[in-house]
Amino acid sequence: MAFSVKAIKGTNDVLPNESHKYQYVEQAALDTAKSFGFLEMRTPVFEYTELFDRSVGETTDVVQKEMYTFNDKGDRSITLRPEGTAGAVRAFLEHGLFNEPLPQKICYLTSCYRYEKPQAGRLREFHQFGVEAFGAGTAVQDAEVISLAHTYLNYLGLENVALEINSIGCPECRKKYTEALKTYFENKKGDLCETCLSRLDRNPMRILDCKSPVCSKIAEDAPVVLDFICDDCREHFTSLQKYLDTMGIKYTVNPQIVRGLDYYTRTVFEFISKYEKTEGLVVCGGGRYDGLIEELGGNPLPACGFGLGLERLVLTMESAEIPFPEAPKYNLSIVTAGENAVLKAVEISSDLRSEGYSVSIDTVGRSIKAQMKYSNKIGAEYTVVLGDNELAENKAKLKNMSDGTETEITLDNFSEEFFKAVVKDSMDGIATADISGMNPEDLNNLFKF
């Protein structure tokens, strides 16, 4: 019987014809973060299980149902990271970043793992863009983090994504709110699912985040957290709204947002897709977690951040028909006939690649006709044919594949003359075009600098 191996359920292969989309959103994420002063951090894909038990929360679905946990060969409990914040806080503490100037602003692109039912926009292995700001407890820091996400989504063209915000208060507020929730749900316990029944005594706020339609319906009439927050938390939330108003960022206050992780305090927020095909999908979520650093062994220090799922992001962009940049093409395909021509092609391609050009040469011994077909299939911008005659004359014809025009080029001075030909064709192409709106990156690409 033939041996067949397939990808594990809930995982996804990103093939070469799709990878440029992820490269685009990832680079845009890092560039946007950098413009806000957030620098990249990289942490291990697995951590000690206790880290997530203490940070994410033992009563959350993530810890109770979704974590990939195993014992290693030293019989230590290890977990593949289900989210990015806990590992970032652990690294912040372990490496003494609290001794550096605060706030410490970090970002990351990371893979995460949760055993969930796979569906559109939800995988068991997924990838996140996240940011964390350690050491700033003000509402303006919350607003900056929200603004970073808003700026990033707008840059990608996702304008029909709604921001919803809420405050779930500080631990003191939560005590009063928790008691009110217990009283409310106690009278409904006969209809709650088994998971929510177990949450009723330990953490009734988790019931508000239950995916069960029955529990969700019951939760609609539950007490609202904003009615229980203290004066300081209310002032913080009011200040956040003022900053968002000043930034021109539209939002809706949604008292039902609690987020699915236990470490959140005060500000929580979500960016939700309003596009028809992904209506209601949470593209980005985050908030403040002022007690997490202390919970993991550090001195009390405020913090806030967000996580944004890249698969959900790309899905939303595709469903909304938002264009991505084209996949990179070969600048030049060198078609060869004979061993001497191959040697020359190797020399030319090496020179051009060192100058930043993408060059294809034949490595399988195809005929000239087959090589030309291949050049068309890979979308090469230019082709040149090298054979005995071209080598003897030290000249060849450079063909522009977009319009069929040809330019004679000297082989011994190929790099310089190729550059001149590309610039000339680019100038001819924009002779009647308006370049006033082009940004520096577009102009740079246009002239191949």
C-alpha cells in the first residue's frame, strides 16, 4: 500500500504562490510597530506549563481545554505557547528588562497552538502579531497601543473593522462584580453547561465568554461590569475615550467584552470585522494587564498590549477583496544553449544577484524553446538568449517581456548595461504617467535601486 502523509488537522501550509501575502502583512506589522517605538522580541515556542496556568488562568478555556501539554524526557510539564504575552513577560523578567528605561515596548511575530475545532479563521497552529508595553499605567498608553493596531489595519486597507472597548475594572472592582454575577447565575444554574457550572464559584466572569448558545443567551441579561467599576477605573476609562476622540479613532463601548484570558484588568478592546463574509470575526484583541508581572514574580508594574491573528487578517483581506502586492517576479531569465553559455550565465547571474536582482538560469538542461516557455510561466520581466553566436560577438538581445522590445547589450559589461536598459524602459513607461503620488519605496522599486 502506498504511504501517504498529510498535514495534521488544524494546521495550514502556506505555499510559494501565497507566501508573499504573509510576508507583506508581517513586514507591515514590524514597520508599523517600529514607528511607535516597539522593537521585536523572540521567545521559545514552548515554556513550562506553570507559566500559562498562572498567567492565562486555570479557569479559562485555553488552560482547561486547548493547551498542547506534555512531559519532556526530564518529566517536566511543557506546553506549546497558546498566546504570546506570557512568554514576553517571562523574558522581560528573566533578562531584567525592568532595569532598562520604561516603558519597555516590544513586539513579536509568533506561532501559537490551541486545540480548538478548526474553522475559517481558527486553526490549531496559528500566527500572531503582538505588542506589549511594560511600565506605563496611563490611559494614553492604552490609546497608543490601540492606535498602533488601528494604524496597521488602515495601512492594509481594512477600514471596515469596528473598534469596541470596555473596562473590566481593577481587582477591587471585580470583587463586587463577581459577587453580583454569582447571584445572577446562581438562579440560572439549571440551564448552564457543565463548564460554566464549574466556573460559577471560581470565576463567574468566564461564563460571559462561553461559546455555548444557551449560556451566551443567559449572559445577555447579566449585570454589566461598568456599573461596578471604582472612580479611578472610571476616570481611566473616560480618559481613554478622550484620547481616542483626539486621535480621531471611532469606537463603541461594549460592556459585554471581557476577553478570554484571566490576566486582563481595566481596558479591554477588540477590532471586529464588519465585512460581509467575515462579519463578527475578531481580528485583533487586547487590553491592560497590570497584575500579570507581579503574578509571575516581578515587582508590581503596569502593562498593556494586543494580539492579532495573521491568518484571520489575511482571510479578512481576501474576503473583502483588498489587493495584496504582486508576488515577486524574476527580473531576468537567462536562456542558454551549450556549456559555454551556461558558464557565462552563471557569471552574469552571480554579478546581478549581488546587486539585488532576481535572476533565473536553466539548471535542468531544457531546450531553448522549453526555457522560453519557462520564462513566461515564471513571469520574468526580461529574457536574454546566450549561445555560441552571442558569446563570439560578445553581444546579446535583451527582451522586455511586457512589450516585446529588444535592446542590444554587451556581455562583458552586462550588469551596467542591464541597469541602464531597465531605467530607460521604466522612464518610457512613466513618460505619460503621474508619479507625484508615488512613495519612496515605489520609486525605489521602479528604478531598481
